[in-house]
Amino acid sequence: MLQPTADLPAFRALADHYAQAKEWRMRDLFARDPRRFDTFSIEAAGLLLDYSKNRIDGTTMGLLAQLLREAGVEQRRDAMFAGERINNTEQRAVLHTALRAPRGGGPVVDGQDVGAEVHAVLERVCDFAARVRSGNWVGRTGMPVTDVVNIGIGGSDLGPEMVCKALRTHAAPHLNMHFVANVDGHDLDAALTRLDPDRTLFVIASKTFTTRETMMNAQSARAWFLRHGTEADLPRHFVAVSTNADAVRAFGIDLQNMFPFWDWVGGRYSVWSAIGLPVALAVGPEGFRDFLAGAHAMDTHFRTAPLERNMPAILAALGIWYRNFFGCASVSIAPYHQDLGQFAAYLQQLEMESNGKRVRADGSPVGIATCPVVWGDVGTNGQHAYFQLLHQGTDMVPVDFIAALRPLHDLPGHHEALLANCFAQAEAFMLGKDAGEVREEMRAQMLPEDRIDALLPHRTFPGNRPSNMILMNVLGPSSLGALIALYEHKVFVQGVVWGINSFDQWGVELGKVLAKTLEAELTGTPSPEAHDASTNALIARAKAALKR
């Protein structure tokens, strides 16, 4: 049995320390230490993490590093990079880091040269992407591809879509990227209505080629295409990212255009693999390799830096501090870059599917809170929506601000305004505005005292709300790769401390199993004895509506 996290000496010491720290005001911490930014900031792999606006001091960070050591983070980290089967419930290695390691840098697992296999597939992905981008790959009528439709779900959709949109300014202008995931036909219909079948390439991304949502969409796309072409034309317009050669061949895809990956690649960690084919198509082979290199730079930092100066470890430790001691049930992601509009959604899967667990790796109850709810949107949009809750709501919600120092456009004044808002919000969360400041401000506006008294509680901000600031010079393939890898390793560290397996997702399966039964009843004979009264009533109403 794993030792419960709450029984570790450092955890108990942190509980005692929290009794003091919960009363601290960050205003006072900054006033006492003018070099606080220098102490609580770190640079790695092209990123800067400023974590000075947190309710911490040197003792806090020392105890958190001690907790990580007592939980075995360093040993588990080394085991992951070595290819040991740390995914114990599925008996698999966890080697997404090998997908971005340079040639010759991957481990040998069960006699398998992982690095050699990874680079063989990478070469095929890059070669295919180059052919499509250059126009050498043509459709059934000899015309080059102008539209690429990725059909997947979960990690086979969220990662490629987020990265392609984030790297929009680096992408080929003559290729339009589309992503379809939802089994809701409105998703696929919206894409197909804009496409020319003779210029469209479909990427079907499913490891087993049996994923229900993906294959339903794939079959519907195939049927749509065959209204214009023939089965002999399918190999020019459909490729697969899969390991099921028989199913891929039966679909009509040439196996030369099937790009494999491995069972040690979890879906939410798979954008670095052949699942990233849409990324290579969008930004080109060189851009895709830069993306991998940025992630590898963060891997190297995570693997070699001491915990006290290790960016992913620090980010993870701060999250544990707020989740397990302050009781923060959610964290907000605020990228001040429109092209990172789907980054929060990407992190929702990465974090909540990985660490949203109630039992430890040995099957025992965790006993303490695990993954918080992850949510957010781009700034400055969020400021005009949910930032009200962050500033004056009843719950403390830590915020991760993310920004690029330089823009990728030439519109004057916009980026300065964007960064000003980003930095101002972080400062406002920390400082707040007390009653005295509010009163002086309203007196300067010549408001009468009775009006001031009435407005005072509404215009007071408690402040003392924590945030991290993550900066990059510019949003590009390398910096985005490093950013994603930073959060991947943060998730790993937190999973180790909580004692859970971050690399399985059994909770995803239950609803999918039940859905198969219900789908048969919606199209056939109901089985009311199999369900509760509510579900039976919903089935009956849906069947009646579908008949009409």
C-alpha cells in the first residue's frame, strides 16, 4: 500500500505552516521584499514563470519541494523517462516524451528501440505533409488539396485543433484546416457544406479504428464523398492515423497512408505523434519539428533541474498548495492571446482526465482532494465575463495568465493594450482595493458621504488572490511545444503526489457503454425494465419526436 499523502511529514508540516500563511497579505509580502520577483520567478525552455503573486514565502516553497521528494516525484520521473510501466492499471509505459526526443534519444523498452520507431513514423508524417503542401499530392481529378478535415475525438481532436489554431500565423495560407469530433451530425454537416470533395483530404484519427463517434463521422464523410467519386478514388482523399490495418484497408484507405502510433501514447498526450499530422500539414515539417523541439527542451529541464528550480514542479506544487490547503476547487486559465482560444479546453482534458481520480494507483481511497476544475477563456474577453467572480466572488480561484511579449500582427497599439490589461489584472487580483482607497476615490468624484457609505461594500475588492504569469517572447511552434510540455509535467507531478495513476481514464467508459444500449432502444424496441423511470420517459419522448 502507498503511504497516504496526508501522512507524509512534509504534508503535516505544510498543514501547520498554512495556519500562519492563510493570514498573509501579498501586499505586505511585496512591501517587505523588493526582490520578491527575482526570488519567485524562473526561466526555462523559452518561457518565464513569475510566481511571486502567490501566498507563499521561502518556507512554503521549501516544504512543497520536500513534499514532492517524499512522494517520490524524482524517482517516478526517472522511471517514466526510462520507459518503465508506470501506467500500472493498463500495464503500459508512458513515453510521450520519446515522441519529441532527438534521434538516438529514445529508450529501449522490451528490446524495442523506441526512438528509431518514432523517427521512422515522423519521417513518413513529414514527407506526406510536404507532398500535400507542395501540391504534389492531388485528388481524384488532379487538383491539389485546399481543405483538410481531421475526424477524431478527445486527444485525437483537441490537441491537433488547439495547436493548428494557436499556430495560425505560421500555417500555410492555401490549406484550410477543419476539425470534426462530435457525434452530433451538425458538426460534420457544418464542415461538409463548405467543402469541394475534389480538393478535400480527410484524416481519420482512431488508434483502433473502432471509436464510435469517430467512425460514425468517418463513414458519413465517406458516404458524402462517394456521392461525387468512386471507391477507387478513396485513397486519394482519405488517410488514417491508426494501428488497425485490417479496418483501415476495409474502409478503403491505402496502408501506405496509414500512420501508426503506440499503446504507450495516451490520447491526451498524442499530439506529438502521428496524431499531429494535421499540425505538420498546417505548419510544415520544419514547424512541426520545432514544435517537438520546444517540448523536448522543457523535458530536458524537467528531467535535470532540482525541484526547487524546476518549472513544472513549481507549478504543480503551487496547485497542490491551493487545492489541498486553501481548498480551491477550480483554477482559471487566462491566455492573453486570441490564437490560444482553445488552450483552456485542451487543458481541461489534460488535467481533469488525468488527475480527476478518487482512488490511488493501488486502489485505496486518495483521502484528500485531487484535480480542481479547469476553466477559462482568452483575455481580454474574460474580463468582461467571469472576472467579476474572480475579483469579488466568494471562492478564491487561482489564475494562470499566459502572454506573448511580441505580437504576430502589425496593428499599432493593440498589443500594448493587451499586455497592459494582462499585467493589470494580475496586479489587481493581488492588490485589491480596500475601503480607505475606495472612499478616497469616491470623495475625489465629489460623491456625498451617504452615497459613499452605500456604495463602499460594492466597490471594495478583497485582493490577495493568487496568480501565475507565464510569458514567452512570441507564440510559435517551439514556445507552444514548451508550454504544453510544462503543463503535461505539472499534471504528472501532481499525480505522483496524490498517489494516483494519471495515465488511465476508466471514468470515460461507463457512459459510452450505456449509450450503446440506449442507441439500440431509440432505433428499435425499448427495454423499460433496464432503466429508471426518468430514462424511460426520455427515451419515449425522443422516439416520438424522431418519428415526426
